[in-house]
Amino acid sequence: MKELFPAKHVMGFIFSLVLTGVALSVYFFDMSFFMGMTILLVTAFAQAALQLVLFMHAGESEDKNTIYTSVYYGIIIAVITVLGTMLAMIWGYV
């Protein structure tokens, strides 16, 4: 019966709840902007990694290198898009 209980998934779910609670604490406690943004970014990336590995089973397939390469490529494109948007809209460079 022990092999049928998804212990890794339950622990991942509990860790997701903890990360959500930590991110929610930014709202309730009076933190500086830098500290709040740091906590939110760290918890967001940890939550995304947890979801990808545990609940989307990214590391369990035969072509996991392809999956992780696609994820890294997507992150790079997202960062370039966000920085390019900030460059054009906030900082005024065209």
C-alpha cells in the first residue's frame, strides 16, 4: 500500500502551500519594496520549478533534456520580451 501513496506529490502540494503563504506574507507585513519583490521573485520561481518537475512530470520522460532546453529557451525569450518592453515603454528608448 505504501507504493500506491503519492508521498512526493503530497509533499510537493504542502510545499506549494508554504510558498504561497510566504508570498502572501509580503502583503500582510510591512516590508520594503526591495525585500518584498525579492521574496515574491524567489517564491514565484521556486513554485514554477516545483510545478514543472513534480506535477508536470518533466523529468520522468526519455527526452527530458529536450523539455528542459525548451523551458530554458522560453525563460530567455520571456526575459528578453520583458526587458525590451521596459526599455521601450519605461526608459524611453526606441
